Amino acid sequence: MSVQQIKDAIATQKMKCPSCSKPVQQYDNFIEMTAFVSDGAGDSDSGLETAGSKVTLICGNCDWKERTEYWANYIDE
């Protein structure tokens, strides 16, 4: 789950608006959700584990706009 996948889907017009079925034009406020952060106190797992991401999708063709963590559901493969 990355911002690059969202950018690619919008650029190739594969991300579709559920309201008008036209390509989504833009996104805003992308965040990576954190599941775990190592405190560095001898944990075998170091670093950061993510639990997905959230983004605001904006159609641009109609008034549809949605903040979602299920953005991959809007991509036509």
C-alpha cells in the first residue's frame, strides 16, 4: 500500500469514481498508518510496521470525495 500505487492508478485512469464511473482526478492527505514502532530496547523486530494507509480521493468530474483506507477497491485492474 503506497502513495506510488495511488499516483500510478490516477495517472493511468484506473482509479474510478463509484458515483459517476469516471476516472478519479486527484488525491489529498495521504497517511501511512502505524501498527508497531520499535523502542530500540532489544526488540528483535526493529523499525516500523505499517497497517495500511488512508487517503482522500477526489473525483473532479462530479462532487464525490471520500476519505478511505480501502482506496485499492476503487482501482480497476
